[in-house]
Amino acid sequence: MLEHVRTPDGVEIACEVSGQGPPLVLVHGAGSARWGFDALRPLLEDRFTVIAVDRRGRGDSTDDERYAVEREFEDVAAVVRAVADGGPPLLFGHSYGGLVAAGAAPLIEGLPRLVLYEPPMGGILAEPGAIDRLQAMVEDGDREAAVAVFLHDIAGYTRAEIDDLRASRLWELRKSVAHTIPRELRAEGNFAIDRAALAGFEIPVLMLVGSESPEWAKRSTAAYAEALPNATVRTLDGQGHGALAAAPALVAAELAYGATP
């Protein structure tokens, strides 16, 4: 079932709702949309009411010309408040969606738990020149190259993983949202985690990191875990940044663990 939540600046955020149980809000990373959880979501629906979000500017969500990551914090907070009638939601963010979820969490009263998979800490994903080259690829109509370069050079996917994606239905979907990648990379480049704010955030936070993930992911996970007073770090052995697709059962098990009081 598709529902929409109106945000403070008037953007309509689409949410795919499925399953039964306490609410679990899923926030995807850059170059993705709610379909990024397609392999994971069926493994959660017998335990949670799953709310998979289309972040602004993609899928069935609307957009605003004035992009700022802080507006995404407000978007996710609005979604969590809208689904809170089903009980206090568990919030999960992957990659850039983890940065967004971490930024949204202090805006949400009564949030019980937070799970973050390799959220970037700011100023770490890509140099301005690399972002400009991605922007040029998109503007020249070469979304194929933009997606491949982003996945390999920044997200740390292997060539084999990219080839598997290229052979799936998700490749065209990834190309369809390629225009959102540069703005998010620029926003991340100008962002820095607020260590003082995180130090006052006392709810349990589960941090997930792949043993084979890029160095930026490991550094960022460690930075968040150091700043948060009640963080637990769990390493997914043999997995990288793309474990949502490569090992969804493992990620589902970690979310069940993260939901445990």
C-alpha cells in the first residue's frame, strides 16, 4: 500500500507500507529509492509493519528546487510521526539515508531505537571535482556511466556486483534517479556530524558496518559510534556497502536484534 506524508515545506513523501507488527521506517541511500529495500522488505514483514520511504526527488515523492539535507531530516521525522500510531517506530538508515536518519532522530520525540548502516560523517565521500564529473555525465545523458562510477568509486561496489545490478530490473531504476546523486554528494561534502548533539542522544543505536566496505564507511561508522553514548557496533563479516541486496537475511537478522529491548 502506498501512502504519502506531507513535510513542513510541502513536499509529499511516498511510503510503501507492508507487513504487520511494530513500525519500522526504512531510509535508503544515495542513488536509490524505496525499491532499494526490495530484497530486504519481505524478510521483515512477518515481524514489522515496514514503511519504505522514497526520499524527496525520486519515485513517487515530489521535490523542491531548494535542496538541503536538513530538509531531509524534517522529511523523515514527519514520516516517523505519521506512523507512530502503530507504536514507537524503529528507524533504519543505510548510507546517506543513515546520515539522514541520524539527523532526523533528535527531532523525533519518543524514538526508541535507531539502526545506522555506514552513515557518512560528512566531508568524506567525494572530492568536488569527482562530483562535477558525475554531474557532467548526467547532464550529457550518460546516466549509465554516472551510476557505474558512483557505485564503484564511491559506494565501493565490486565490478561483479555492478554487473549483477546491470542485469537486474534495478539498473534502469538506478539510472532514473542518477540526477539526485551529485546534489547529495555536495550536501555530504559540506556536512559535519554534530558531536555535541550526538553526545546528548541517549537512546540505543545499533551501528552496522561491512568487513569489506570502503575505508570511508569504516571511518564514518567509528566516528558516529564514538560520538554516540549508547552505540553498539556490529560487523557483517564478508559483506560490503551493498549487503541489503547481497545478504538481506543477515541485515534482517540485525534489524530484529536492533529492535530487541
